[in-house]
Amino acid sequence: MDDVDRLIEFVATYDASLAAEIDAELENSPADLIPFPRRGSRLSEFEPREVREFRVRRYLMRYEVTRTDLIVLRIFHAREDR
């Protein structure tokens, strides 16, 4: 089970409609970063890799920017103990 599935399953237990909205936003958010991949805040603890964090609602998406790719590493709720 990936991060998005885990998060959506949790939300769906109390609001299936909200879960569907969040699912769509989380699934589409990487594409929103393609024009401006450095839009998220850079996380210095991962240097020399260029790992960034971008907020989608109450969720944080960590991703790596390479010369040719944007790689999603993790997605989690901002209040989660990670």
C-alpha cells in the first residue's frame, strides 16, 4: 500500500466524499509542480540531493528534483509522526 492509499483509506472511514477529493488532489499534485519543480521548500537535511517539500491541503509531499525528473518520495499528513 502506498502513502496515498493509506491516507485515503483513513479519511474514507469518516468521510468518503472528502477522501475522493483528497485522493484526486494528491494524485494530481506532482503534475502541478512540473512547470515550477523548485516551488517547494528545500530540505537541507537531504543535501547534496535536492529534496523538497510541498503542501497539498494538510498533507506534505516530499519529492526529489533531478536534472530530468521529479520523483515523489513520500506523502503524509502534516501532523503524522514521521
